[in-house]
Amino acid sequence: TGLRSAMVGGTAVLVSEDIGPSAVGGNPAAIVMPRWAMALDESLRSLVIRHEQEHLSSRDPTLLTVVLCLLVLMPWHPVLWWSWRRLRLAIEIDCDARVLRSQPNPKLYGQLLLLVSHHRSRIPRGQRVTMSLAAPLSPQASQLKQRIDAMTTQPTRHKRSMVAALTVGIVGACILIAAVPAPRSKAAYSAGSSLEYRWVTRQ
């Protein structure tokens, strides 16, 4: 709710108050731009749009939505939360590398990441959590240093294959985790123990 349609450099986007910039999967997929980002100069806006288009072309929102559904179904698994964070970081690093291959201006791109992080840090923490669930590809300030380090110091030649391998491993771990039943409550354990005691006593 509260989203309005707009055009940015020939690309249709949805403008929000705070959410984004982010790519949202679905039919049709969409790019969500926060209202403050619409006031950026053309060079920065084009980088934002290119970044989100790269996410959509790689179907990143769909992958993250699948993992998010597992998190909703099994929120008690710490490994699943760790996998979620690692997968988001890997996807962002890979996307950064692809954007810089097409528009090689790491200084300008780094400035954009800092600007997005600054605006996100001004949003209350509780609202940031909600935003992360509503738009899984919304930038994370906690990953900023790792992303900048990756695009300035690490080679990008084999980065995509590394991300693919990590993704396969995480998805496999999620499938295994999904097979583990939910932990029983204390009351359930007590009831089970009582029934077992009565059965043994009767025998």
C-alpha cells in the first residue's frame, strides 16, 4: 500500500516512502524506489536501476522468497537464519560485480552504497526488520563493509560460480533442515513421559 507508479530513465518503478531500493519478485516483478532516491542525480539513479535489474534478471527475489518461506515455517532453526544472511550477502556481492562490469565506476558505486546505508540507518530498527521481510533485497547496512571490500580487493572472475555453489549448498541445507520436526514443548514432553510411565507400570 502507498506505492505509486513512476518512470525512471525509461524504466517503470514503484515509489514508496521508505522501502527500497529493492527488487521484488512476482508476476509482474517490480523495482521499488524510496521517495528520497527519486531526487538523486541521473548517474546515481541509473546505477540503482541497473542494480535492481540485475537482481530481477538473475531471479534473485524468487530464490530469497523460497528461503524466507522456510524461515517463516521454521523460525527456530539458527542454521537457517545464518544461511539466509550468507545467501543475501553472496547475492549482493555477485550483483555488485555484474553492475561494475557493465558500468565500471567503483568510486561512484561505493558512494551510492554509502548513501543508501545512511538513509536506511535513519529508519527505526523495528521498521527495518519489517522492510527486510517485505523486500528481501533491500540493502543491509551490516553488509556494507563486506560488499565494498569485495568489489575493491577481490577478483571477480569466478565470483558467479562461487555464488552458485554457495546457493546450492544453502538450498540443500534448507531442505535437510525442513525434514527436522519442530521442537516439542515442555508440556508435550511431560505428557509423553507420563504416558510412557503408565504403560511401563501396567506391563
